[in-house]
Amino acid sequence: MADAIVVTNLSKQYRIGQGHRETMLGDALRSRLRRPFRRSPADETIWALRDVSFSVKEGEAVGIIGRNGAGKSTLLKVLSRITYPTSGSVAVCGQVASLLEVGTGFHEELTGRENIYLNGSILGMSKKQIETRRDAIIAFADLEKFIDTPIKRYSSGMRLRLGFAVAAHLDPTILLVDEVLAVGDAEFQKKCLQTMGHLRSGGRTVLFVSHNLVAVENLCSRAIWIDDGQIQRDGPAREVIEAYMSSFATAEPGGADLRYVDSRHGVGGIRYTGIEFLDADKRPKPLIRSGDSLVVRLHYHAEQRIANPIFDFEIYTELGTRVTKVSTWAAGFDIPAIQPGSGYLDVELPFVNLMPTRYYLSLRLESPAGRTNFDVLERCTALDVEPSDAYGSGRGIDSRFGIVFLPCKWTLGKFPSPAVEGERVEDRVF
């Protein structure tokens, strides 16, 4: 089978901290005359991709996984020719449809219907092709009521639905999809994944960037793990996902020191410094079982006064499925301000209703409405939940039963004898 994509020694470098860049020769000369001894912008750079090489066969579905900032989106932008490589080469054979950012190719003042024609033209569809598929695109996006409304009034989810609908109905030979599917609701995500599955089964080539590792494993036979702009592993999806997840923090009895985690991001001002797992008496709890009570203590240090901070943590399975999110905002625990210095918050969980297995925790510290991320740590520590005999039956519970442990009580009942003359028990419908 022929190659649809061939990437050879691909590198992409960005200049950082330069602000305005001169785009004209005159601007560059005037800037150099005003500040002749200014450091060269080339001294302040970052490599988003470095010596990346791989090939993708026609009809192959490949998942691209990795942490935020690893270079995944940059790779798709280079393949889509939105940006060009600093060095190396890319060969793409076939018609490419890309869904990389919400609203790419849309005009704010045009209606949804008009943007179907505009975006379809950008993606290479003729007017006749667009007219033939227009009704199907509108139905897929579920925007019949709003299709003649200017797109500037659309929500991000509505833009996403329309953008994906156009890209999917282009009937491309190669489809590149970034994490933007996370913007849609669960039903639309399911529809998108089904569409990508149909494209794959129809012999189309799919490159899928996602943090949803379950979706990657189900959709893709192969995965590529990128970290710090370089390929760490390339192979069967399940094996690569397991290697990727094992690279995250291991479980430490009683908690973890977060002061020196280098994969964090955010503007700072306040940072997480540690996490502890405690029992109800606030003593270290090295062993956590299904059904136990648990106190999660989040340590922080603030360099300045932080108004209305929101603390939260998320629990993920080993395949990246989010089990739950615990937040001060959702609980109505409003904090007027955090003063400079160190402190902690305790989150009391009366019942750990997780089945025995390993979970990963991500922490976030942000301002209201998520306008500012002060500190974000993804999968910064692991939580091992052990089997327990929560029912006292001597049989215990284990990970075979799923993800969530629902405590329950069983009762055996008996229907009374028929009270109506002539009624038979077997006539009753249950």
C-alpha cells in the first residue's frame, strides 16, 4: 500500500518574546538603525518540532498523543501547510481536510449558510459539490434554526459543528483533526468519531490528535507519542498509550511534592506545592481502598494577593477518561482572596467510590470563569485504589466491575397473592 504522508527530518522553530516583527525591509532597516546593538531575535527561539520522521500508509488511522505543548498541533499545521517547516520535508499525497481550530476559514459577518460556501471553497469544493451536499452539512451540524444567522453570533460549539460538518462532507482522502472535538457536547463527539470511523473504513487516511486516549485506541490502529517536539514512541496504539501513561508521575504513599514539577504551565503568582492523602483524622493514609473515607490536602504558595481563586482537581483513568472533577467553585466554596504566603485546602471525601486500579490527578488553579490559569499540572500524581471487602462478604470488589463503585443493599421481595378474582400472576407484565 502506498504512503499517503511522508515526514522526513521535520523541524519547526519559533521566535519568542519578540512581540512585533518587521514584515517589510524598510521596517527592519529602521529598527536596526534605531537600536544597532539589540540582540538578534534568532537568539531567542524555541523548537516546537525537532527531527521528526514517520510515514502513514493510505487508509491508516494514526493517533498523535502527548502532553500540552509537545508539538502535536504544530505537526498538523505543517501537514496542512498553515505553517512551513524550518527544515526537513513533508510529502502529502491526496486531498486534505483539516479541522485544527474552531472557526478556521469562517467570516464573522456572513451567515452559517454563506460560510458553508466560503469554507467549502477554501477546502477545494466546487459550487456544485457544495450545493449537492449543503443540506446534509446543515443536518449533520444540527443548525437548521440558525443557518441564516451571522456566524459571529454562534457559540464555539456551533462553530465547531459547522466546521466539522463541512470538512467531513468534503470526502477527503486525508483528514487531520485536532483536539477541538473537546469543545462539542458528548452527542456531537460521538457523531464525529463515528464519521471518522466511516472515513477510515472507507479507505481514508486519518490523523487524530486527542487527549482522549480511549477514543484514540478505538479509532486508531497506530499511535505516535510526541514529547518536547520529538517522537518518543511509534507503534500499536495500545502499546504506545501504555508507555505514554507510564511516563507520568508514579504513586507515592501519602501524596507528592509538587514544587519541582517542570511540566506545569500558567501565569504564576500562586502555585501548588504538594498534595497529601489523609485519613479522617488528618493523618497520612498510605493505603487507599474502595469505600474508604479520604481527605485530599492541596498545598499552595502565593507570591502575591490572589482574588477569588478557584482550586480544583480532576481524576483520570489510565486511558485518559475523566472520571470526575472536584472544584471549590462547584461546591460553592468561594474564597474572597488568598494572601501572600503558604497554606493548604482540605477536600473531604466521605466515600471513595472508585474501583481498584491506578488513577491520575490533574490540578488547576484559576480565576473565575477560567480567564486566567495561575497553575496547571496535568497528571502530576497517581492514585492507587486497592481492593476492599466493603460489603463484609469476604469476596471483595475489584477492577473487573468497572470504574465506579456504587454501594448498594439488596432486598428480595415477594408479590402478594392475586387480590382480584380471576387474575392470574402469569398475566402480569413486569
